[in-house]
Amino acid sequence: MPSAGTKVRTFLFADDGIIPNNPTLPLVLYPNVFDLTDTRDPASVIEMTFAKNGWGDGWRNGIYPYVHYHSRIHEALAVARGKATVRFGGNHGEEIDIAAGDAVVLPAGTGHHGLTTSSDFVLIGAYPPAGTYDLCLASATERAKALQAIPTVPLPDKDPIFGRDGPLLHAWR
């Protein structure tokens, strides 16, 4: 179950000339938002929470070890097991340690890649109902297209963890 007392942190990353990031919407980090201590299948707890709030097309996996971003959709990530150090914002962004129970919502355009992961690391990802999945790499050509697409990505109606009154909606409005 998500913890209603979670205090989020926000990060706004500048365009670095290759990775556009998002000029207006911050990345939202929810530290230790999921209490996964008494569950046999923590991934299912996260998946059910995302689904309840309309975030779907989910997956279970790790995180790519190269810089990438999505220019036409936002993305929610939550750690079900283990820990990782992820650089958000592209090669000039910020290294953030995430662990089981943490979640992150990336606005369209935000570069990210895994630097290190524990052997038991399991990451859950999901997307809001509006937007189209794409995978963009660090290139000038993709950046030019992304700069046109990012401003057109609709804002989600619900926070992937807390629904209609969640902190994401306040941070992004």
C-alpha cells in the first residue's frame, strides 16, 4: 500500500544539447512510498496501484544501461526489489539512488539510464493512458524531433500512485 505521508522531491533538468529533458515539468521522486515488507510479490502491489490509477502498458524488468528517453509519453517507475543508481537528466543530470519501495515519475523528454543495479533489482514501469510510447536515444536528430513532440504530450488525469489528489498533479500544474 502507498504511504500517504510520503514527501516527494522534484528535479528539473536542463536541455543539454543532446537530451532535451522537459523544460517545464519536473521529475517527481517518491522516496519509500510503497511498504513492501510484508508481501511475497512486491511487483504485483506496484502493478495493481498503477493500474488502479489508470497507468498501464506495464512491464517488469531492469533499466537500460544507456541514456534514453521517451518524447511522446510520460513514464512511472517503481522499485519492487533491490536497489540501483540511476542518472536522470542525461549525461549531465543527477545520479539518484533508488531502492525497493521508491517510485519516480518522468515527464516526457527526461533522459535516464541505470549506472549500477543490485543482482535482485526489479523495476516496474507504466504509462498514462494518453501518449504514445517511443524510445529515443542520445542523438541530435532524435532531439530535434523530440523538441516538437514533448510540448504536445497530454498531462495525466491521475497520479500513478495516489490518484486524483496525488502530488504529481500538483507538481505538474
